[in-house]
Amino acid sequence: MHVHLHGDWESGGEVIMTAVRNGVSAAKLTGARWRKGSRSGAVGNCVEVTPVDDHRTAIRNSRNPEGPALVFRGPVVGSFATVARAGAVDAPDTAAYLRRLVERGFEFLHPRDATGEIAAVVGVRAHDNVIDVVRLHAENDVTASRLPGDAPDVLNPRAVLWQRTGWATTVLRDLLDLPDDRTPGALGRPLAETSANGCWVPTDPGRAKWLPATA
């Protein structure tokens, strides 16, 4: 099988063909036979692959079918599949990172909106005069923040000392790597030695829960 590419028209009417390379739009790979892995999740958080020619394979994000495709030579994909089946690839997943957050002292709540629906899964830890907050909406929609210890509403902060947004594994790893005694980008100053007593976290409309500070 050989995948063909859509052409891009120039103003003079000439068709310019796009090269098959890393980052090419998956939508331009006409004739591709995209297929998902056998263990793909029901919510669509998976990758899809297609052969490009006799020597290369393309991979795309199933949530963004017209986004960029990664193109690898056959031996690279085959080698990765071999070590993955053998269990040699042991990267932490979202659940593993969440367990580490609980061990670190995070408490998890499920704030609800005015209709009673769960708005997000929120983890909070107050310590060293700051408050660390992580909000999970979906596997690829997670935000972690470090707030001043006197933030009156951790879900709608007025000031943010540090923040990351993106995929769960990346954001949660960055949050776990954040030093407790200082905040990157905060002028290099150490945090105050006096610990915050805790913070109020909105749980339902008109209600909040007090979370005491952790060590």
C-alpha cells in the first residue's frame, strides 16, 4: 500500500505536493487505512496508525484526526511494539501519579455546578504558605496551579504563582516535581517559613470545605 498526498494550490494554479514527513497533517494522507490499538479506551484517548509505504508508518491522535502525524520507519515501530509487549516500557500512568499526589497530602473533591453535575475532580494541598491545586476535566484537559496561601477561592484564583495545562501525565508529573520550598519563576525567593493554616474549597454552590494545611 502507498499513501498519496493532497496537493496545495498556489495562486498560479500549480499544485505543490506536501512531503510525507513528521508533522504533516494527517488529513493530507489520502488512502490511509487508520486503525486503533486493540486496547484503546472507550473515551477515544488513543492513537491510530496506518502504513504509508513499504518502509514507513504514520501515527495520529484519534482526538485530532486532522492534526499532525508522526512518521516512523518500520523498524522503529516494530522495536517499540516488541519492548512494549515484553513489559519493558513502564512509564507511570495517570492513576499512578494521582496515588503519589494522595501520598503527598492532596485531598480530592468533586465540586458540583448549579445543576448538581460534577464540574471537575479537584485535588488540593495547602503547605508552606502556598496552595497547590490540580483540576481534572479529561485526560487531555488538566490544570495544575500553585497559589498564594491566602487565596480566598482556589477554583477562581486572583493570583497564580505557577501553572501548567495539558495532558494528565505531563501536568501531574510537573506538579510532583515542583519543589515545596520555592516556586520557579517567583524571583528565586524562598517561601515563607510559616505554614498556611489551610484553605476553603468550594464543593457545591453555596458550600465549602475547610482543608487544613499539610506539612
